[in-house]
Amino acid sequence: MLGNDDWWRDAVVYQVYPRSFADANGDGMGDLEGVRGRLDYLAGLGVDAIWLSPFYTSPMADGGYDVADYRDVDPMFGTLADFDALVADAHAKGIRVIVDLVPNHSSDQHPWFKSGLRERYIFRDKPNDWESIFGGPAWTQVEDGQWYLHLFAPEQPDLNWDNPDVRAEFRDVLRFWLDRGVDGFRVDVAHGMIKAEGLPDVGPKDGPQAEMLGDEQVPYFDQDGVHDIYREWRPILDSYPGGRMAVAEAWVSSPERLARYVGPDELHQAFNFDFMMADFHAKSFRTVIEKALKEAELVGAPTTWVLSNHDKPRHVTRHGGLARARAATLLMLALPGSAYLYNGEELGLPEVLDLPDELRQDPAFLRRGESRDGCRVPIPWSADPGCGWRDPWLPIPAEWTGLSAEAQEDDPDSTLNLYRAALRIRKRHPALGGASSGTLTWLESAKDVLVIERDPGLVVVLNTGEEPVRLDWTGQVLLSSGPLETDGSVPPDTAIWFQR
Ligand code: NOJ
């Protein structure tokens, strides 16, 4: 509950993608009042915190990751007063609030860019060979012949972090939201703000640069200077009471590089995306879990676990079905550290694959043909044909009435109730509550099966093979992601929590 400075170490954080979460004013677009109206649902789910993706003033060229005013709420999402009411109500229910911070780039509609304050952006006479993550060149030319850098869409010019005014501005933006009571920040493109001296070319490569990111170092990501920024920010966070934290979205090439973002003088956490990218297979999971634990050891702080977010296909679809998604969820929620859930995963929502092209809004779709809209379809709340939405900004599949929160509410086997049960046990079980401190031991297992013991006596079994697995211990199944065999064996694509 509130008051514990280390709350984030084992927190379950629920990501709200505001456009798609809940719509209070009926305009087809989610809003802050909609989130406030669902706080009881979130408290009932058992999450410790929500992370709000950007709700700031934005022309929405990239779903709000193009910010035109870092200190205000876009009218489509409400007002600053709505934000304050949301924070107050969330805190009253024991839910903390993390907001997104987008420091690598602003919107091209930000007053700085519009009024031609070029020294606060990265302008050059000639472009280099850098490519946008969304595809195409990372440079756009303006009327007088100069080029500006945008690692993402052209509407998202990169800020110049060598400029002291930029640094001062973001220190002030941090304080603005901390003063309003936020409990932390999710730092967008946390590895991107500093570019290599002289902006050198990447050089020859086999495919699009976006495909090498995370495996190799490029001159625009993960540069040493970025750590100075976090060393400037950390004292600001620490000067506020109640454990204000920051988590980095940093795509880097190794756990050692990721560990550099975390520490008592930098950020509190960094997303461990390897877990999200792992295949549904015992071996892949074990490899990434061991890597993440190594990173946690390096920094002396627990890691984070993520299965889905607003940038990747939902894990029901990625892992090949709901049974697997539920099993992977039980694995994630039993691991030491904090877990980040993405809105709708508790309903077992799949990726929507058949959105008509003309409705897709992701700038990456227009430039690279890959779209993240399928994981951003609005959340089905009720079992009526509109799922509780009137004219939603992306169409909700007709069959989602059956996946709606209302339809799942009273079904003991629903995915919603699986998440609720898992979070309840996680909070109370001595091996999982304070999940950061417990130990993790790998037990011997058959091929394609993962068996982990969390001290004391909680065993997690995940069967990714084709045969049922017999359990040799005496004890009790606390929770199972799906039905067990009649003799108690764990079927394929199933995970259990077992107390021995
Ligand atoms: C990462 C965000 O998660 C993504 O949605 C966005 O497009 C880019 N950063 C650019 O801000």
C-alpha cells in the first residue's frame, strides 16, 4: 500500500492506453474520466499501479507520443482537473499512478518547433544515413534547405539534449507532474536522447536499420551521455516523498547494457523486453529469465516482466492461443520482480489482425507497412453489441462481446478471474508477496517443461511440450491456467502454481 518507498520492486503495474481504455463522454475515444470510472475494476483486479500512456496535448501523429504541450491534457482526454481527480481517486483506492514521459522528441506542433527554435532540435545542412524506426530516412528537409532529425515520424523532431534549455525544461516537467502527485514515470526511448558526437553514419548493413536495433549498437542509441541525464533526474525524484520512481523503455544489446540504466543514482527499473520477445518454449523462457536475473544481480534491484504492450502483437496471438497466454501469465506473475500488464490482456484479448487498412492509424504502417493498431483496439466492457462503446476510434470485433469484462465477471474459469486469483495469491503468498526478495530455484524437469521453485515451497510448472507432465510431489495446486488431467497431470500449454 502507499507509504512504502520500495513499492515498485514487486509491483503489478497495469498499462492504460488512454485512447482505447474507457470512454466517459461517448465520443468514441477513451479519456481520463473513463479511467477514473474504472478504478474499482482495477482495484478488484488487484493491481498496485497504473501507467498511463501519453494523454498530453498532441496532434496524435503517433498516438500521443508526439507531445505538443508537456504540461497539459489533450482536450480529447479531458483536462488537468480530470487528471488531478484521477490521481486523487486512484490514491484513495491504493493505486499509484505512473505517467509517460517523452523526452527524445516533441511534436512538430510544439511551440519550440513551430516558432523556429532550431537550436533545441537537431538541424544539419546535409542528412546522414540514419533511418527512422518507422521506416524511411530519419531526416526531413525544411524550406531553407536544412534537414532535421526524427528517429520516428517526421512529426516527431528529435530534441537536442546538448542544449541546456532542453535539459532545464524536462527537469521542470518532471517537477510539474511530481507536484501533481504522480508516483513515477515511464521514460519513452530512454536510450535515445544523446547521439554520438558528429552524428556518424551507421555504415553498410544487410537490412533496415530498425532490424539491427537491440542487437548491435548504433550511433543514435545507448550512448554514454544519456546516463548523465538520469543522474540529473534522480535527485529530483528522490526529493519527493513516497517512493517516486522511473522505468526505462530502453532497447539495448545486452543485459549488461540495460543494467547501466538502473541504480541508486539513475533509474529504478528498465523494461525487460527479452521476456516479451521469447517464444512459448521452456528453453526460450529459461534463457531469458536467467539473463534477466543476471541483470537484476548486476544492479541489485529486481527486474521487470512484460508479456504485452501497445507496441507489440498481443501475447494471445504471439504465443499461439489463449491457453498458452494464460500459462505464460502464470509464469510471469510468479517471477521475482515487478510485472507490467497491458490493458485487455486480463480479458485474454487477441491481436486484431483484420483491421481495414484505411482505418489503421499507426504511422509505422504508413511508412513501413507494419501496424501496431491491432493491439490498440478499444477494450470491450459490456456484452452489448457495441461492447460499451459508441463509434469507437477503431472497430471492436463482434465476437469480443463474449470476451467483455461483463461476460467474464461471473465465470470462474474466465481469464479475468484467473488474473484476479493470481494477483490475490501473489499478494498474500510469502514466496510471492514481496516477490523481489524470494529466491528462485530451477528444479529438474522433463524436456519442454519448466519447473521453478520459489521459496518457501511454491512450485511453478509450465508445460510447453506435447505430453502431460506428472507431478511427483505431495501438496496442493493453488492455481492452474487450465484444466488438469484426471490424474492431476499438467497438460500441454498449461501452467500451475503448486504448494508442496
Ligand atoms: C516507444 C513507444 O512505446 C511507441 O509507441 C512510440 O511510437 C515510440 N516510442 C516513439 O515515441
